Amino acid sequence: MRPGRREDPKPFTTIAIVVLALIALLQLLRVLWRWKVTLNGAVVPVWLSGIAFVVAGGLAVMVWREHRR
């Protein structure tokens, strides 16, 4: 790569950012709207979605920042 010139973004990186951001958004909506989720008869606590929001959102931001370099 020549100095002063950016590489084209890799498609997988862009897809990963979008998927992680969508997962984070859905987890946040579940927390805000108190959606009930049941897996194999067990109720999944809403606070777990709060943790999932932080993890997925954090990963999306980290990949996005790395992508910008």
C-alpha cells in the first residue's frame, strides 16, 4: 500500500460490523421493551440481554475502529 492511500474495505469486515451492531440493537430493544424469551422451557433473564448488548456493541465498535485504520 502506498502512503496516503487507504485500502478498500474488506467485505467480511463490513458484514461483521453490521451483524454485530444489529445483534447489539436487538439486545437493547429486548431490555427496553422487556421481551420475554424462553429457550427449551427456561425463561432467559432480561439482564442477560444487557450483558449481550455491551459485548456485541463493544465488538462492533472495536472491529469498526480497526477497520478505519
